[in-house]
Amino acid sequence: MTEFDEEWLGDEDYSDSLWHYIAFNAPSEYIINALWCVLSSDFGCINPNPMADIYLFNLSKEVVVFPYDDRGMDIVRPNKQFLKELYDQFEQYLLDYDKEAMDAVFGKNP
């Protein structure tokens, strides 16, 4: 029996779905291929379309990147300074969705 987190189900029924997790090492020049998979999954007119979520891990730098569509990606790392540097460099590209929370973490509140 497969259990599902009801919060993630939304309006769609995934009761007949299976999730496969595959982890492998790949050279950094293959990142473009992974990003292409993510973008093609978001647009039905691009083929091949693997319909896959991609998580990029750099274990030595302790960073995880989850590119989710053409709008952006989530970046997770236990080192706040590294994330602040990314925040400062790319602030103009950040989505309004979590901007208030990010501002609070990185000291940008008025």
C-alpha cells in the first residue's frame, strides 16, 4: 500500500501513481540537460517530455537546488551566508511569493 501526504494531493488523484527516486553522479556540464527536463515538463509542446522533478545536489558544498519551472528554483543550504550572497546578487529576480519571508531572514525589512 502506498501512502500519500494529503496536503500535496490538491485536486488531483495520485492514488494510481508511483514515485521513483533515482540518484546518480553526473558531470556539471549535464546540468543543462537536467534543466531542460524540468522546463519540458512544464510545457506540453516540448519533446521529449520526461514529466520528472529534478533535484540537484552538490554534497561537498552542501547545497540542494530544486528548479521547478521557467520562473525559478528553490535553493537550500545550511550556510546562511552563502544564501545571503545569492539573495543579494539575484534579489531583483526573486518572486513576490516568499519575498517577505526572505527579507526577514536576510535583514531587508524596513
